[in-house]
Amino acid sequence: MKIADQKTKAVDLVREALEKAKQYEDYHCFISMNEARAIEKAREIDERIAKGEKVGRLAGVPYALKDNYLSPEGVTTAAAKMLDNFPAPITATAVKRLEDEGAIMIGRTNLDAYAQGSSTENSFFGPTKNAADPTRVAGGSSGGSAVAVALGIVEFALGSDTGGSIRQPASFNGIYGIKPTYGTVSRYGVVAMASSTDTMGCFAQNADDINLVMDVMAGKDDKDSTTLEKFWKDQLPAAKEKKIGLITDFMGDGVDPEVVRCVNEYAEKMKKAGYTVEEISIPMLKYGLAIYYIVQPAEVASNLSRYDGVRYGLRSAKAHDLDSLYQETRNEGFMPENQRRILIGNFVLSSGYFDAYYLKAQKARTLLIRAYKEAFEKVDVLLCPVAPAPAFKFGEKTDDPLAMYMEDVMSVPQSLAGIPSISVPAGKTKDNLPVGAQLCAWRGNDQMLLSIAKHVEEKD
Ligand code: GLN
């Protein structure tokens, strides 16, 4: 990562990033830019360096921020009309920690509204284009951040991953992305989606940059009681002689043969780098998607109930009494996908159906976690694709919510189990579309995954 020092000026780094952002404006990575403030901050850093003052580990490094992180710089929209004009009163802990080390936010990136979606087509502001093929989707929900890194506008960008929102766009755009162990990075100040699986992570071009950014963000935060004591170290651990399990359940029917080929080739590279790779079947994983699309909408319905037209953002002009205030505001402010999840969520939580759906899904979730535990008694790391196919064309799945949900079949099980998972570039299809391989391990082993990915790349 290029850091500002006596030779490299922070102002030049920031200007260069802003220029690139303009050059690639057509891709629509950003919802809003933070130009004036970013340059001002860069100047301050340059002055401090000139005076010989100590600056942070990310001094002058421009970065892009998914527009669901709150900070007073600009407006946090979560890509929804509801928050279109919402000045954030607080700063997310992750953002604060980055900025304390000198990182400079140049713009807020596009996402599916409230991080619900797998293509960034659900954004109120319109979709983001894929970095490798602009006729295709960026992936989602953190599509804008992934494309900003893949196009080289910034060296890292923040995302949030509740069921694949960092990993899948990383895979679609050929870069690295991490969904850490649940609780690694504080969720304080990030627009809540599904609180039991929301995790904060990032995108970068390599494992070392991810490691540095995560090291800065990770650790206990009094404002988020689910945060873990910091287990992250500044150096990646040695990770040799690990046993890898290639998940056969995700390498067969319904998976694009080009994706299977790329992941198999990645498995071969792992062998070449000295790892043992064996096949493993975990039948329980196939139920992950069904569990997720009950538990997750239930949490969405609860979290989005706060948008009542009174406390945050939009207040419909059509309202004439309290009921219509709720109805009109929520009707105008949410995207159709948000509304669908609110309906599903309230249904599965309703007294008549709670036992049949929500409770059953939570029981199945426990079985899924157990299945992972058993698998990790046999192998150290699990390998599988990130998504069943490479980036798809715009509009291909917008009329078919179930087809869109199928995108998440390989990325939601890890989220339900709270385990770390990374997406690493694993080659390209014959049509030149990037494909990612997904590596996951038991909780707390995030850095082992990065270390393995780095080692495999070095030995390639
Ligand atoms: N695509 C998944 C969903 O729509 C995951 C989204 C996310 O991780 N934020 O729920």
C-alpha cells in the first residue's frame, strides 16, 4: 500500500484517486464524493510529515467507504431513498479507527439498498458496472467498493458482509475480500441489516493489504457488545502443512462448469504450494440458504422497523395521520426488495408461524454450525466457489427474487456460523470473467486464511 511520507505526498495520492474516480465515473462506483474534505485532510497529513511528526500506519491512503457506514463526512444513504438526506450524527468505530491511522475517505460507494441484494441493482441510485465487463453486474451488495478497488481507484475499500456482500463482489471483480469472524470489527455506526450475521470487512488487491486494514479496525469496542477481544496480529502467521477440504456439494449440479474448473485449478495450486487437498462432503450446507432466508428477513424486519418517518430520514408528504405516516414513508423510502424482506420477516415471526419457520430455522442453524465443527475436526480449511456462476448481465435476475437468492447459496452458510471466509482470485472463465475461490476456517482463524492465500499466490 502506498503511504504518504517525505517522498510521496498525501495530496498527490488523494488527487490521483479522485482523478481516477472521475475517469471511471461511468461505472457508478460512488454515490457521493468527499473531494474537498479529502484534500484538506491530505494537506494536514503532509504538513505533519514535513514537521517530522509521527503519522499513522495508513497516512494519506485514500479509501472508499460503503455508503452504509455512518460518518459526518457527507450523507450516509445506505442507497435508499429513506436516508437520501440523512446527515450522520456519529462516526462508525471502523471508520474512526482507520482515520486515526491517517486513512482518507474519498467517496461513499454504491450498494443494494440497506445491503439487501447480490448485484447492486437494488440501489435507489442505479446499479454499478462490473470492472471486467461493464455490461454485467458488479455483484452485491458491496458492488461499488469492489469495483473501486478492481479499477485501481483506491487500494482498499470497506464493505459489509451479512451473507456474501463482500465475498461475491470480490469474486465477480477479481480481487480479495474478507468476511471476518463475527465480532472481529465493531458494527457500531453501520446501518444494521441482520444483526446476528452482519460483519465488517474490506476489499484489496492482496492479502497483506487486507491484513493491515483489518488489524487497524479489529478489536473490542464498548459500543458493540458483540465485539471480540482483539485477536488480530500485525503479521500474518506461518500457515504451512494445513489440510484443505474441497467441498464436493458445491462443485456439481447447478454450478457453472467454468467456475468448477477455476476452483479445481486453485485446488491444484494449493497442492503445488505444499497443502494437502482432499474432498469433503457436508450435506448440511445445502440448507444454509433456506435457513438464511428465514432468519435474515426476520432480523431485517426488526431492524428496519425504526424507519417510521419520525426519527430518521424521509417523512412522506402524503401522510395525513399516524398510520399513513408509517405507510407512505415506508412505501416511498424502501426499495421493493426491502419491502419483500419486511413482509417475509414479519410473517415468519408472527405468532402463528414462529414455531414452524423462525424457530425451526434457528434449530437448523445449530445443526449447520455443528456440521462445520465436525468438518473442522477433519480439515483446517474448507475450499469452495464463492457463487455458482460468474457475473451475470443486468436485469437477468431482477424479476426473479429466488434466482437472485440462489446467488448466495455458497456464501450464507459461513455467515450463519459466524466463521471467517475470504474470496481470492482464482482465474477467469473463457469469456474473461473473474472467478473467486472461497476459503473458510473455524472462528478466529482469519489470518491463517490470508496467509494461505498469500503463500499460494507466491508459489504460483
Ligand atoms: N446477498 C445477500 C442478501 O441479499 C447478502 C447481503 C449482504 O451480505 N449484505 O441477503
